[in-house]
Amino acid sequence: MTTAIEIVCFKLAATAGDAQLLATNPLMEEFLNRQPGFMYRSLSRDNEGLWYDIIYWKNQGCAENAAQKFQESAVGGQIMPLIDKQSCKMLHMDALSEILSDGLKS
């Protein structure tokens, strides 16, 4: 099986602020750690206010199942109103190459 990468790019809704989104991190961590195949997540923002939520999954099936569960979850209910829907783009793709730092291999 190939590692799946989920990338969600979005801007915040005009009524939302960074602190509101970041305050959902504990719930998101709890949600993700209950999902089969979850490996790693990072959340970042560029200088133009575009957010990047990047999640690594064991495979595409795990990514797709978690995406569906997210829509029905408490954390999804908190995050979705904060996102500008028109700016939101979700991608699922297979990793074609993965390189682990020597420091993380041991």
C-alpha cells in the first residue's frame, strides 16, 4: 500500500480569525488519533492568508473514510463555519517518493 497525502487549502471566512481556527486543534488531534491509518498532520498559513492542512494516511481508503467522518464530527461542525467555502480545495494523492530524515530513522 502507498501512503496517501490529503491536502486541504483554504482561506478563513471573513467572520473568522486565526485564533478561532487554532483553538480547534485539540479536538482535531483527538479526532485524527481515533481514525484508522492516521500518521501525521501539519497546519500552516502563507503570507497571503491561505491555509494548508496536510495529513498523511496509511492509504487512500483511510483518507477517504476519515474525510467522510470529519463531515459528521463535532470538530468538523466547529471548523467548517470558519472556512470560506469558495476558497476550499481538497486533494488526495499517493506519495510517489518518501524520504525520512536519518535522525528519525532510529
